[in-house]
Amino acid sequence: MKLDRKNPPPYRQIEKINILQAKKEVLFNGIPVYTIHAGSQDIVKIDFLFHAGTWYQEKPLVALFTNMMLHNGSKNYSAHQIAETLDFYGAQMFVNADKHRAFLSLISLNRHLEKLLLLVEDILKTSLFSEKEFDILRNKEKQRFIIEQSKVSTLARTKFNEVLFGTDHPYGRFAAEQDYNNLKTEQLKAFFQRLYNGSNCEIIIAGRIKTNTLSLLDKYFGQNDWVKKQKLISAKNILKSDSEKKHIINKDGAVQSALRMGKIMVNKLHPDYLGLQVLNTVLGGYFGSRLMSNIREDKGYTYGIGSALMSLEKVGFFVIMSEVKAEVSKDTIKEIFFEFDKLRNELIPVEELNLVKNFMLGEMLSSIDGSFALAEAFKSIHFFGLGYDYFDTVVNEIKTITPEKLNSLANKYLQQDSMYQVVAGKY
């Protein structure tokens, strides 16, 4: 069959997105387990989730280092033995801590799962936080921190969050070099004992789930000796944005300036959120966006510029990010405001809006391709107390939103004098 290279293949608009839903099970001791049975390969990914992010730490770095040290030795496994065991069974283990949660994730072949759950049990119940391993990790992370502080992108990002949320709020509180020196293993041990336990745990399993998988989880994590009845205590969280809207961080010798611009905005629990996501995509949310077309393609000020509407659990925020040639920092800001003005004063052409809608719906399909992606999609609603009908709402909002509605949102949210501006480098 001869290929027709002159005409693009036909396409049809996505009408509905069908998502395989997670099923809830409960271990003997009450730990909720959410299962997503999908995929053709005989592997599973198990996420152990704890409310143990920076929201719950009393001192900087405690949540992060507690989580990172899970790799570095437990009662029955040294750091070397943990790595060796994972390698021997062809498994992977990841740890991560964000604002609200800490994760330990295991990817394993089903035939080796029980041996690896034995390892994970030892890590989650008996991690040692040895001084030797702690010193190695702290020195490495401190050096990485010092290097990062020399980058204009890091300076701009840190300052932007500080002025947006205030340093008395976990979203705006960052570590300083001295905090690495002040950190002690006793703090990590106390944080681990308080928050890494069955009463503060959820489990998500995705992949080819076997009939005995839940019984294995019950065997290693479902007993009452891992449950502690205690109240979660949040860190100090007073949100107070800075009174000054413009902040310049001068850095001698900088050939580029890092730019952050934005404001506190709604998260996905607000009725305006989905419309704002469409508006953001038009402005700076994909490669063909207006910011990219103007500031990269037309003006040549940068290799890339983008915007995002970030939905955190307590609040959302809007941010524009770029690194530009140092001598055009002011001109870049002028062009951003020019694009704001256009969105407030002119309706988005239907052809452009349809392109954005198709892009967003395509991205949604990509985001649920595979069992592990389905688990991430579940987290995106579960952490906000939303159900799977939220995805139907997303599709409907994308398909039906009008240029008039987007113009109204632009006038409500994209006011120049409401934006915080941070420039690190030259201005």
C-alpha cells in the first residue's frame, strides 16, 4: 500500500476517557491498599506512602534526610546489602519526599516479591540512621546544595517561593547551608519513629497483581505491632506573601538571568481551576504557546519559556519560568505583560483554541498509558479527596470552554499588578 504523504491521517476528537479505577482493600491492621491490576509484564510497583513530608518537620531537612537514609542501612541489612539485594533480584527501590508525603517505591518481578518485601519490611521498621552513613550523605548533599546556590535558576526559584508563601510556611521555607551542619541523626530517628508506621501509611499497587500479593502485604505489614495511635502535628504554616512585588537578585558575571513571575492562585478543588489550566496552556503550557512563539521564536530572548498552574494540597500558584539573556530581562517582562493584555482584551481564535484542546486531551491519554501511569493518575485525585468522576469533568471542561469564558478568567486572574516578579542575574 502506497503511503499518502501529502495529506495528514484523519483524526477524531476524544469524546470520553475510560480509566481503569483503583480498588480499595484493607490489611488486617487497617492500612488501606489501593490496587490497579493492569499491564502485560509480570511486574508490580508498590508505593508505601506516609504523611511525612516537609509539612510535618520542625527543623529544615529532617523530612528529606529521613527519607533518603532509608537506603542506608537497617537492623538486618547494611547499605551495601540493600543495594546488593536489589541488584541480585533485578529490582528497583526509590525514595522521595515532597511537601506533604514521603514515599518508598519498589518495582519487582512477582516471583521475587516476597524476598523483597522482607527487605522493605526491615527498612520501614528498623532503619538505623548510622552516623557513618549519615555523615557521607550529609557531606554529599551539602556540596550539591552549595553548587546549586551558584545557579541563577535556583536563586530565582527559592526567592519566588519565599515571597509568595513567606518563610513561616512550609511551601516557602528553604534550608540554608548552616542547616546541614545543625542536622543530627537523633532528629531523623525521632521523625522516623513518629511518622513511618502503619497508622500513617497507605499502599498503592500497580501491575500484574497476583492472588497472593495482598496476603504477602498482610504478612509483612498488616500486623498490629506496626500501628501507633498518635495525632499528626503540622509544622508552623502561616501563609504571608511579601508586600513587595518585585525582587532583584544581582549576580556579578551572570550571562543569563533567571525569571520567575506569578501569584497565589487556586488549586484543583476550585471551580475556576480547569478553565485556568486551558488558559495557561494557551499562554505558556506547550511548545506552541504564545510565550514561546513571542519570546523564543520571534524575539530570540531565550531557548525556552513556560508557565504552569501548580495545584498543591493547601493552595495553588501560577508561575512563569525562563532563563533569558541578561540584557533583555526587562524586555522579557514587558513581552509577558503584552501577552497578558492580549488575553484580557482579545478573544482567543477558535482555531488556536481547538489546537490547544486537542493537545490537552492527547496529553490526558498519554498520562494514563500503562499501569504505573494509572497509579499516578489515581494519586492526582486521591490526595485531594476527589473521585474518578473528576476526569470526566476535566474532559468536559476542555471540550466545552469558550473564548469568552477564557477571556473572563484572564481579566479575573492575569492582572499585571497582582504578579510577583523575581529576577536573578542582571536586570
